[in-house]
Amino acid sequence: MFSISQLEQFSGIKAHTIRIWELRYGALKPSRSEGNTRYYDDSQLKRLLNIVSLMKTDHKISQLCLMTDKQHYELLNEQLQNNLDKDETIEYYISQLITAGMTYDESYFEKIFSNALLRYGMKDVYIKIIYPVLVRIGLMWRTGKLPPSHEHFISNIIRQKMFAAIDALPPAQPSKDTWLLYLPKWEFHEIGLLFAHYTIRKAGKRSIYLGANVPVELLESAVNDISPSNILVFHVHNSDPALTDKYFSSIVKIAKGIQIHVSGNLQLISKLKTRKNFHWIKSVTDLELQLK
């Protein structure tokens, strides 16, 4: 069960706006607990996320709110088809990794992943295969084609592969050019950050990885102890731009004189204020340029 404030956090749509969509268009149909508290189940959350995902299409919000779940699925399936890679070999790896995940076949996943890694190397595997797999399974979950358990299984195997690749790299020598990597509190999608950790380590730089769900107090303690020259933070989920901007204002105060790099949700990050020592990393190439 989810509260409307949790829906706001997960979707990036303000609670006031969600209520307007409910009253005006019947977008969602919340239930009520025995204490008469409004709550939303998994299907309502999925419906809201589908509406948000389709807002970039040619349909007005009024049209999207009035559509049935089936109509949403049809539009998302169009997106799914548009995201299919035109390279048949790449598409083979993507589809086979998803198939292995849907059958919980870890040995087959290992075989396909290792073959792709041998053929393309970690950088291209991440860009051409891992990232599209994550996009694809996200869309499949929203259309009801992939249970959350399969999504977790696939994501965690990929995390294991990323950690293995990082462990295979030689340890970086102590230097002034130290990077501190983390995900903010309530952020748990760390695969992109793990790849950044791998890229930084591969470039011979020192990288301190704090991981997911890091509260501000913990970050401040690490900054004081390590004195990094760079901080890299991924902000993945949708949230209120004003609240996100307020969060980064607090980070800037903690990280005085430190270069802060932000990546993740491009739509959200593009709405943040421009700040001194604040750099937006839009791609792997952007990160590589910062490491030269």
C-alpha cells in the first residue's frame, strides 16, 4: 500500500496534481483503510507511472488519464518496439539476457553475458546491452509483462557482474585526484553508479564507493574524512525539482571547493539551478572527458 506522498516521491508528480487528475479525470481510484485513510495499491502506482512515462508522447494529460490500462500498455509497447536495437547481434544478447532472467536461469545468463563481454568489452556491454536491458525490463514491468521478482533477479546479477569487473582492476595508487561516489537517501538503482566506479578505477583514479541510500550526515562525514577532489552522485528516480534543488544546495555547502558531478535522470537534472563547481554528466563520454 502506498500513500499519496509516496506516489509523489516515486513519480515526481506533486500530490496536489495527482489529486487534481483524480478529481478531474478519474486517473486513479484510491482505496480507504479501516481508519478511512486513502491508499494506493501496486496497480494504481503502476498506472500513475505509465501515465508519467507517456507524457512525452503526443497525447494530452487529459487523454492519458482517461485511457484504460490496456491502452497505456499498447502505447508503452510501441515505445518498447521503438527501443529495440537495430543491430541483430546486440538485440540477441539483450533478448537472451531477459529470457534468462525470466526463467531464473543464472548459468545461461552467465554464458550470454560472458560471451558479450568477450566480444565487446565492459564499456560497450554496458552502453549497448546492460543499459538497454534495464530500460526494457522497466517498460516490461509497467506493461505487466515482467513481475518485480524477475526485475530484481536480473538487476542483481548485473550488479554482481559489475562488482566482479571492478575487483579485477588493480587498486589505484593514493593520489590527490580522489572521487567519492554515492546515491542519495531513498535511491537504490546503483548499476549506473557502479559502472562509473568501474570507469574511474579503470582510468587509474582513486574511487571511494559509498553505495546506495546514503543520508546527508554520512556523506558529510565521508567528505570530512577523505577530502575528495570530486563527488559523483546519481539521481535516478523522479522527484519534485524544487525539493531536489534544495537537496543539492545542502550538498554544495558540505562540499565546499569540491567538484560535484551529477548524473541519472536527465529530465530532472536539466531543471536544476546552475551552480559553481556543479557539473552535469550526460553520458559515458562526458565522464571519460573529466578523467583525462
